[in-house]
Amino acid sequence: MIGKLNHIAIAVPDLISASEIYKNILGASVSDPVPMPDHGVTTVFVELPNTKIELLEPLGDDSPIQNYLLKNPKGGMHHICYEVDDIYASRDKLVKDGATILGSGEPTIGAHDKPVLFLHPKDFCGTLIEIEQK
Ligand code: CO
């Protein structure tokens, strides 16, 4: 069902210094910050030859990554995003197989203007998974 790795997201306490680490020390191509108020994060995209890294900083008072950063104050890997051909068919199969879909269970529009869903880490080896419509 899952296809390409679309991105790995890393939660960070300070987006500017994280961007500088990726740009200046790791030598990667890094975008300008993109605020995403609907998702409670500001995002920077690191473009790699075979995938992307998203650096996420909390935006607003009830950011979904705030608790993660309280537990991981230096930041850390937050989720992995896999592409799927059909997000509704994938969702229906996952629900049938007993997976827990976060939120309302309906796809929302993610960072790349495509429908996404998040799957609870308890069902997937302790990793928060995002699936994105290809
Ligand atoms: Co993501």
C-alpha cells in the first residue's frame, strides 16, 4: 500500500538555528519558513536528492508538537510520511485492519497541498505515520 518515502519530519525548538545547521553544517538546500496555522506549525523544507526533511517549529498556543518538544527539548524525529495512491482506499483498509486514525478520520490538506492523514504510533512500531495522497 505505501509507496515512496515523501519526507521525515523533525520537531525543533528553534527553526532558524535548525535551518542554519542543515544549511551551513550539513550543506543542504533549505527553504524559507512557511507558517501553517491550520496545522499549528511553521515548516522549513530541506530538499535532498531522494526525499525531503521537514523541520517543524510550534506555531500558536496549542501546537500539536508542543508536548513532543516538552519531552524532547532539543527536538527529535516527529513523523515519517509515506505516499499512497488512494488515500481513501488506504484509510478504509487501515481502519478495517484496526489501525487508529488521528483526528476526525477525514483527510486534511498537508504541507504540500495534498490530502494527508496521521496514524497513531501505537499501531506502527512507535512511529507517528503520515500518509499523503500521491
Ligand atoms: Co509531514
